[in-house]
Amino acid sequence: MKKLFFIIPAILILSAFQQPKSLKGTWQFVGGIYNGKIDSGTNEYKLQRKYDATHFDAFIIEPKEKPIKYQGGDYTLLGDTCLETETFSTQPSNLTGKTIHYHIKLNHDTLTFSGKLPSGMQVEEYWRKVK
């Protein structure tokens, strides 16, 4: 009985932080931390990413406007790591063609990406699943 007292909470804690097998679906940016500075996003527009099995497209969503694709790329999941390679950007980007290694964590409907960009910037982004 004492063992169950410790095993059940451990299982619950570990199951709360799952590693996704795929990122399929639509995810919306809900905030991030960039080199220690918090960014809570904006109410004026939304950032969304749509993932299939191996690709993603990122959009700016403004009220009463058509979504604008601003980024696209490929990704691969390896355990708790997401390897992401940007293949398209509407703006000049030093990420195009480079593979970024992100540590990922799924907690209920929120996906966390954390890693270091080629510029040296430390990022931690939070995305909530909407579809």
C-alpha cells in the first residue's frame, strides 16, 4: 500500500508532461521568453502554426483579414527534440536553411519549444493547440 502512495503520484506527474509523437494540428502563440525577456504576444493579431506530419506553415491572423503566411519549413521529432528547418520566410532571415534543435514539452494543450538560435538568442515559446 505504501508503494502505491508513491507510484500513483509519480505516474500522474510524468503523464502530465508527454512527448508528442506528431505536432499535427493548429497551434497558436501564447507567449515566450527571449533572452530572459517576457513576450506575452498581442491582442491585435494572432500567430498560428499549422503542422502536418513533417511540415509547418506559420500565419499572421488579423481580424477581418485573410491569413498571411510568413514562414514555412520542415520538422522532425526525436523524443523530446524537435529539429526544425525553415524553408520559406517572407522577410530576410538568418534561419532559412538552418536546422534548429529545440527541446519540446507538451503539458495538456500547451507545447513549449526551448533552444538557442544561431544568433545566440535563448528562446522559450509557448503554443496552445486550437485544432
